[in-house]
Amino acid sequence: MYNRDGDSMRIIIDADACPIVKDIVSLGEKHQLPVLIYHDFAHEIQSDYAQVVLCDTGYQSTDQYIVNEVTTNDVVITQDY
């Protein structure tokens, strides 16, 4: 389902500060795009469609997980700069 070669688009969500996770997942499902939700232990997130990735708690921890995952053609949704 997930292409690490960058040939297909994926939606990657930094869910620690994203108020519309469910809406984004719904759009991904509607368009049959893979969705990855990254969050730390301070949040409890579940999804029937998206892959949920639990990250360590700590400064920029979730951001580093995302940086290590993102490839060409991915869309990253975050509130970080």
C-alpha cells in the first residue's frame, strides 16, 4: 500500500497539533490515497483507514519521525514551520 519510491502520493499528518485529522483521513480514503498519522504518547488516535504511527514523546520527536518517512510526492500536513 505504501510506496517508499515516491511514485505515488501519500498524505502524512503531524497529528500532535492538527485539529482536522478525521477530515483529512476522510479525503484520503475518498481518493484512495494512503494516509499516515504520526502522534506522540500525549494523544490517543485511532483510524480504521489510516496507518497510525506512535512516536516517542520529546522535543521535535514526531517531526523527526516524519522527516525520516517523507519521500517525493508526499503531502505533509503540519502546523510546524
